[in-house]
Amino acid sequence: MDKTIGQEYRSVVTKVTANGVDKDAYGLFYKYEYEMQDGTVLGARHKSEHNKLPEGTEVEYVIRGRNDYGTYGKVSKPFDGDRGNGAPYSQNNNAPSNPPSTSDNNRHKSIVWQSLAKVAAALLTRQDYNPDEAVKLTDFLVSYHDWVVAGKQGEKPVYNKPRVTEDMPF
């Protein structure tokens, strides 16, 4: 059966043969020839000699092309539905069963802090900088954040609201 180039297929590896090494602009690759249960023979390259897929493993493969030496392509383990953080994959990234990973949250926090640091540095270098304005803005942002977290209950925050000394944390 003639397979279509670019189409993804699934089969079981029946035989793996080392086929030398190959070096290109991306580094050294170990070449293997995979024979599949469905009769396909496919040459593939791996970054490490330990990355070859052993006989009896169910694999996904894509034929990338054919040349005088045979058929070549990509051979990999099937996607098991795990995104790496233990949560199952879902097309809807906003689903409650699919929360963002901790690394995504940390990346977001890092971006916010970097942005705030740039704004603070820009304010401090201005000639007409007034620290009281920065304090007023900070008070507003903190009160607005607390109001939103509380579900928009209570009095809506107002910019330039007078400070109450008892509310100060220091």
C-alpha cells in the first residue's frame, strides 16, 4: 500500500536497525530504519542514540519524503493527552478542568513585575516627578484590585480618595 506524504499513521514497530549517523547544521543525529507492522519501512533520525523507539512500541509516523535510499520521515510515541503538568488536554483552554500551569502563572507574574519596574523607572527619571501622585495611584490600584477580588461588592474605588492614616500598614 502506497502511503501519502505528510499524512500521519499509527502502527507498531516490528524491527529497528541502526543506520549510521548524520551531521547537519542542527548537530549530530543517529539514523535508524524502522519497519512497521503495516509493512512500512521508514528512515528516521534522533538526537540521541537512546531516543530510538524499541520493537513492539506503538508509534505515530509521518512520511516526509522519498529518495534513492528509501522513505524517510518522523517517528514518535503517540500523544497521550497529557500536557506535561498532569492535566488532560482540552481544546478549550478556559475550561475549569484545564487550569493554566504554574509556569504560565509565574511567567505572567514576571511579565507584570517587569512592566511595573519599567514604569517606576520612567517615573523616577522624570523632572516633574511627584511621589505623592505615585502613592495616590498605588492606593487606587490596590483598592480597585481588592474591590474586584471581592466580586465588586461594596464601595467602588475612587482615584484621589483621601488617605486614612489608620489604614497604613506601617
